[in-house]
Amino acid sequence: MSTLTLNKITAQKGISVADATRKCADLGWNPSYVQEAMTYPSDYKITKAPRDPMKQVLRSYFSMQEEKDNRVYGALDAALRGDMFRNVEPRWVEWMKLFLAIIPFPEISAARSMAMVSRLAPGEDLRTGFTMQMVDEFRHSTIQMNLKKWYMENYIDPAGFDITEEAFGKCYATTIGRQFGEGFITGDAMTSACMYLTVVAETAFTNTLFVAMPSEAARNGDYALPTVFLSVQSDESRHIGNGHSLMMAALKEPENHLLIERDMKYAFWQNHAIVDAAIGTFIEYGTTDRDKNKESYAEMWHRWVYEDYYRTYMLPMEKYGIKIHHDDVTLAWERITKKNYVHKVGQFFAVGWPVNFWRIEAQTEKDFEWFEHKYPGWYAEFGDFWKWYAKLSKPGQKVITFNEEVGYVYPHRCWSCLVPCLIREDMVVDTIDGQLHTFAHEIDRWTAVEAFADEYQGRPTPAMGRFSGKREWETLYDGVDLADAIVDLNFVRSDGKTLIPQPHLRFDDKDMWTLDHVRGHTLGSPLNALRGMDEATRKAHLADYAKGFTINPCN
Amino acid sequence: MVATSSSVGSGAAGAAIFADSESRRYRYFEPRAKRATHYEDVTVDVQPDPERYLIQDWIISFPDGRGAYEKNSTKAQSSNWHAFRAPDQEWERTHYQRQSRIEVMVQAVIANGRKSGAQLAFDAAWGKTLQKHLGAWKHAEFGLGCALMQAQRGGYTQMINNATLTNSSYKLRLSQDITLYLAEIGMDIAGWDDEAGKTAWLEDPMWQGTREAVETIMGTEDYLEQYFAINLVFEPLVGELFRSGFLMQFGAANNDFMTPSVIAAAEGDYERNLANAIDLIWLLANDEKFGAANRTLFQSWVKKHGALADKAARQLQPIWSKPHSKPISFEEARAVSEERFAKILGEVSLSR
């Protein structure tokens, strides 16, 4: 005999999920009085209606999200009750000043980009998906701002969190994040809002952003970040579905294939250059946990990007006739494993500490051992640099950025990804509109010169975006005293003299650098200098740059 | 366990005193009141621009040179686009809480109503009216939601775009609520035709004025014109006229307590969206430098969209005579709508 339950007594036939989805998709129609404007055009032509892979309607979406929110905010309350901040590692939280300054803008840009993709294809099957993504991204942006506010209120040193969005617009490091966020919303609507955002950034790289990085946070006593970001990541599968569905609709038109190939190449390389630079540094250099059994960033990259994305997402595209840029994936992997890309970025951020808005602590012997274990040869290349960094972390020492004793040579900036040209032998130069530019790699040159142009391989691409603005950050303060630049950046604490950035984690005024400690050094623009050289000097300079530099022994 | 990387063995606030160790408020924007609200903290300046902090200017541009966000995405002008704060103070948590509660309420109304057989007690003519005309109306709400999804890309600040985004979310939720409500009660009513609404929307002369007004808003490139036309013109003249002036008024008189409950949420949505829109338009209409030009522009939008909304409203008039029980006339509902419209325009120094 079956058991009688309340559910069985009260159950009534409802509409099936499939029916609900179909009926909601049928809300759209083809306008006949006034046509919708293509405010954000694309060079892609999509005639086939994309299909909704998720089959969810807003009725269930909102309550699901509210429940997720309740768990997040409950966890934040619990973290305070459990005195999380007493045990949290400042080395880690300091990097969150950079990360959380960057990420809310790309997130809200992704919400805005739903306006751009929603009119690209016929039909309204994906409208609910786009709506959910739009509201999701609004969620991500404001939940991350809330997390940052929470850190500011509860962490030992709130300076840097307190100027966060201003700092985002000004810092020499956040400019990399701007390239990421503006890439979602500017230029060809399909390139930016589908291929760059959903097909590559969300599908390939959010796992390193929102899964790998939170794991490291937890190892450093910060269980707030994992709570927020794993909740954020749980929304990403919907977005990945949107991107895949729209791209599959675009694939039906052979004339789109060239553009898909271009955009997958551009988006993959630039996501690699930007995300690996930032997240790789946070994970490898922001941690105090040197357990040799844990995965390095390189190992995580292999799992999430190589295995999950390249092998199971990109490769199957070949059966649709899309040429996959296998070599670029290998190149990115080799940049991380053989050419020390992440370590060079970590080193660059440290060299530039006075124009940051967070603290960077020196790596120590314990860190050296782990790095050498995970990246054989690391100590020979970077050990002395970090010893110099520790030595020069005391106020009164000559700031490392300008200290010739160290041997570091300030790098050129890549005009394409905005990360400096740190793998020096790979730097290339080219001209755009008669102006010389530097690029971190040949693929960066290709991106700026060939992909972001009004024609691609003989095909007109009038909707494609352009790189613009004062892209080399160093140009802004060319010839300006370091102290004056820091004042202009507003990276000074409210006593009017103590710097927000510090090259250490000593929380005592007597150990803090002030404007007086950094005055007397003039910032310069490597690009302006290069442009000002005669041809022979420039050629010699570039050859010398390609040879790299040697850090002097630090005793 | 202690924080090994801290010189004082702790990462907690107050563990050490040094310069700015108590700087625990965002200090890069001026709050509207003495202290920033939570909404301001999580919203203001998240979308930066070259005037506020982007010292490198926009670093990617459209092929015609436009940056990611430009002031001329609307014809309206402002001395300070950053001044606006949405009166509803909506951020993600409050948005989900409100939307979720509405969905729970709507589903409870439908489930309980169906359990008690409420839909079978509908006056027969009323059932037909819902099938056809509420069925048509869901497309209007959907079209407005889509227009707002488009508009939330265009504003110069985060505050404007987020208010537009939540407005879009409310409209699209309502369009789906109506869709699923009709589909579910239709399962219990013999001969129910769930396609009748869309057919009416596309073909019935009563709905063509509304469709033209909605399509005009959807086809407008100026994001602020879309936001203005929806909240300050279409909603009072057509939206509230049909929702409050017809569905809410006629439901009970025709043995229907479910429809007014489902629709009531939309009236609550509109009060919030209207407050946001009026606040923004008021700022622009009273801008020290551009107020006069903006009022002229807004007046032209009132004229353009008001004419379309008037036409739409007049064409809807026959619907008021369809149900058996007619608690108010079209003219009475229209008078309320006109009064509401005049009051809204008066708030922002505009007129018919």
C-alpha cells in the first residue's frame, strides 16, 4: 500500500518545464511597425535561431538565486562570528585589493553585453538565458562590491579598499583588467559579447578565476572569498550555455567561420595573457601555504584550461570546419611552464609597488623552496630578486623601481594585452597608423594590427573595434617625479604623506614609506623613449632588450 | 592558528594602529546623504568613465571612435550624470528578495486558486477576455522588458544602468508570470486556446496601437528616451490603464480573484520604477545648465510617445465592454489614467 502524503493529496498537474520554456520563448515576435535598431552591429550574419540549452524560466530562477544569496550572506555573518580575520593572512588579503578593484567592472560589463547579443540572432529562445545572465552579472558585480566593503570594514589595513573604484581607473596594474572588461562591451557585438566574453572568458577561464583562486583563499584563512565566488561560479554554466548556443547558430553560416577563427584566437590569447597574469600571481605569490602536494597554478591551468576547455570544448569545433589554433594553446602553456610568465608578472608588480594601492610582501626562504619544487630553475632566476625586494622594503632604502644595484630593467608595455613585454625575447614591434608600438608576442601584434582592423584577410570588418586611449600607462607620467605621480594617483593615506602601497606587511607607522621616501625619481615611458630613438639606436635597444637582464646577487 | 604573514599575528581590524587603519568607508565618492547607503557603496563608480578616474581614457573604442560609454548615447544632457541615485536603492540582494517573494506569491495564488477551482468559477466572458486580451498584453510587457534590456547598456553611469536593468528584469518576469498563469489556468478550462493572445497581439485591431507604441519604443536608439517613454508615458497611459483600470477592477466583479493578485505585483513594480524614473528625469529637467534644453527634448518625447499611447489606449476601449460585469467604464478608467499622467508630468515640469 502506498503511503499517503500531503504532497500527494494536494498535488495538481502543472505545466512542464519544456512547455513553460517554449511558451516563454514564444513571447517574441517580428516587429512590423518599427524595426529594432542595430545599435551594436556585428560583422557576423546569423540567420538561424539559437536554441536554449538550459530550459529554465524566471519563476524558478529568482527563488534559486535568493537561496544562494542567503547562504552567502549567512556565511559572511558566520565568518565574523568565528573571528575569521584574526587568522586570515594579510599577504593574501592585500592582493584582494587589486582583484576586487578589477572584477566588478568586467562583471557589470557582462550584464551590459546582454543588450548587445540579444538582437544578433532571430528568435527569442535565448531571451530568458540572456535575462538571467544580465541579472546574474548585476548580482556578481554588487555581491563583489559588498565583499570588498566587508574586507574594508574588518581587515587590519583598509587602505586601498577605501579608494577601490578610483584606484581601478588609475593604477598601472588595473589597466590590464580594463582591457578585459572593456573587451566585453566594445566593438563588434558578436566578437566582444559572445566570443570574448562567454565562449572564452567564461567557458575557459572562470574556473581558474572563481574556483582555483578561492581554493587558495581558503588555504590562507579566508573562507569568505570562496563562499562568494563559488556562488558566482555556479551561475557561469548558464552563461557558457548562452555563448555556445549563439556561436553554434553563427557556425551555420560558412561566411562566419573566418571571424569565429579570428575571435577564438584573439580571445584565447588575450584571456591567457590577462587572466593568467593576474590570477596566476594572486595564487602563487599571494599565498602563505607552501604545501608541496597542492597543485601549482601551472598544474591547475592544465586541468581547467587545457583539459577542460581546449580538449573538450575547442577541439570538437574542428568537426564543424573551424580551424583551431592548437599552436597558440601550446605557446600559452609553454609561456607558463617554460618561460615563467606568471613569475615575471609577479616580479613586475613588485617592482612597481610604489604605484600600486596594496601591499606586496617579499617572498621568503620557505616560498623559494616551494617555487623551486614546482618550477625547477625558479630560484636561479628569481631568488636574488626577492632577496633584494626584502632588503629594500625598509623606508629609507632606494626604491627598487629605480635601484640600479638590483639589475632589473623596467619593461616595455604590450599595446595589445597591456601586460608588459616580460618575456623579453618574444617582444615584437610594429606600426599602427604610422606610430610605433611594442607587443609582448607576435600574437599580440596580430591582435592589434590585423584583428582589430577594418579588414581581416581581405574581408571587410566594419564593426570591429579599435584599440584606443593612452594605452601605455607609463606615458601618463613620463618625466614626472614618482612622489608627484603618487599624489596625482591619490595613492596616499589620509595623513597626506604615508603611501597606501607598502613593500611589506609591517603594520606600524615607523615602518611605513611616505612620499619623502620616494621623491627624487623620475618616471619614464619606455614607448616614448623608443619612439624618440634614431633607427640604429632603436635597433640596438631592441636587441639588448631581447637579451633580458640579470639580477645581481644580493648579499 | 595565527596570521603568519602579519607583523602583529592577526589580520583583524584593530590589531594595530597606524595611518588609515580606521579608514573604513569608501572615500572616492560623495554620498547623497551624510553617510553612504549600502546601495551607494556597491553601485557608485563601478562603471567608471574618463571624467571619473579613467586616466587612460577608454582603451577600446567602436570603429567610429566612440568609447564604451558615451554621454551622447542620449540627446539629453547633464552637468553631472553621476548625481542620480535610484530611490528604490536596489542592489542584487534586495532585487532577488523582492523578485523571489513575488514569484512565491504568484505561484501560491495560482496553486491555491486552482485547488479551489477558482478558475472554473470565472464568468465565461471574462475567461475569454483573459485568454485573448491578457494573453495579448503579456507581449507588450515582454517588448518593454526587451527594450529596457537594450537600454541598460547605454547610460553613462552605473546608477542609471542598474535602475534600467532592474526595470527590465521586472518587466520580463511579469511577462513570464502572465504567460505561465494563463497556461496553467488554461489546463483546467475546457476549450482554452493559449495561442489566442499572440494572435490578438499580432492581428486584432484593438491591439495594433499598443503594438505600434511598444515597437516604437523597442526601435528607439536613445536609451533614455526608451526609459522615459516606458515609465513616464506608456505606463500611465496604457500600462496602468489596462492593468489597474481594467484587470484589477474587473476581476472580482467577474468572479476572478486570481488575476488581480497576479497583476498586483506589477503595480508594485511600477511604483518603484516610476520613482526611479521621475528622480532621474527631474534631475535632468532641473539641470542648471541644460534644464531648459532637456525640458524641450522631454516635451518632444511626451508628444511623440503620448500620441502613440493615446492611440493605443483608444483602440483598447472595446475591451471594457467584453466582460458581463462592468464595474467601471473605459472613460472612468481613462480619466484616472489622464490624471495620473498629468501628475507624473507635473513632477518633472512637463505637460501634455
